[in-house]
Amino acid sequence: MRNPQQAGVARRFCSFADSLEQLLGRRIDLLTEAMIRNPHFKAEVDRSREVVIEA
């Protein structure tokens, strides 16, 4: 059985990615930290990471 809260999070995540694509006028790949498994790619992401909005 599917958790309704998880379904809502997935829908918002995809909607956010779609909105970014429309705003930027290009295709984007939106990832969470847990999705990055390649250690070399993760190191590069960590090196080039920039805070856009800080809570």
C-alpha cells in the first residue's frame, strides 16, 4: 500500500523540476543527495555546491 504523504512529496518534487525547466528554458536533472551514488560525481557536486536560499 502506498503512503499518501510520500505520493505528495514525489508529485511536488516532479512539479518543482518541471517549473524549473520552464523558468530556465532548458532541461534539468533535479537530484537529492541520496540519489548520488558515484563518489567522484558526489565529490564534484560537493565542491561546486552553492547555497541559493538558506533557511
